[in-house]
Amino acid sequence: MNIRKARERLGLTLKDLAELTGLSIATLSNVENKKKVKPETLAKVVNTLIELEHYEIGL
């Protein structure tokens, strides 16, 4: 999953995603730029995006 493309496809800014996940914009930027982050941080971002995609398509 390309985190940036998924976020943009949902029409979210980094600030929006930061508010939804409780993570900082800097941390989300690190995730999107494939810098080293904790596995639980990556999981939180991916799970949030998957939930939003499911909500958007009505699953």
C-alpha cells in the first residue's frame, strides 16, 4: 500500500490524517517517505486508511 496515494485518494491532508490517528505530521511524513518508524505506528496508519476506505465504499 502506498500510504501517500491512499491518503490523497481519500482527499485527506497530512493534518487530517494526524487528527484521525493522533500522530504528528512529522511522524506521518516519515511513514510516507518510508523512513524508519515503529511497526505499531505503521499499523495504526494503515488500519486507519483501510477503515476510511471501507467507510467510503460502504463496507
